[in-house]
Amino acid sequence: MLSYFEIMAFEGLVVRHQDHVVGVTAGEALNHNTYVIHMEKGKDDYKGIYQFLNQRFAASLDKQFQWINREQDLGLAGLRRAKQSYHPARMGKKFRIQLREFL
């Protein structure tokens, strides 16, 4: 993602504390009213870093965006709980597809 950051018109936020990166987030506009957050990473020993990244980055976005798509929770219970704590307007259904060999 970082290799194509400018080409793909991604935007992001880096949080530093005492010259150390402690959090980073990035995303892009999906269309005229939806913004997609592709990635959030934070140092776990900085309590509240994910909430801070989410709030500050969302506040920095153009007011034209009605929706923020935070992408999938990867089936991780903690990530799903965190996403639900933001009281989303809706969460998409998850599907798992398994390919099998055809005769």
C-alpha cells in the first residue's frame, strides 16, 4: 500500500510520540459520499491509540463524506466488538467461499 500511496491517491495520518511512530491509518474516497479506511495500525502499549486514530482521521476528512467504510473485521472478535462500539449504520454480511476441485 505504501509503495503506491500517491499513485492511488491514498490519504493518511501518522501519530508520533517523542519522535516515534505510535499509530498510522490510511484510506481513500470510494465515491462521492463514501470513504474507505483500508488500514489502522497502532502500538498496543499506547492505550486509546486506535480510538484516537479513528476520531482524528475521520475529523480530517472532507465533510462531503456521509459514510465511512471501515472494511472487514477478519473474523476477529475483538475487532468486531471495536467496530460495533462505533454504532455503525449497518454491517455487511460476511461470506466465505471455498473452492473445490471439479472433475
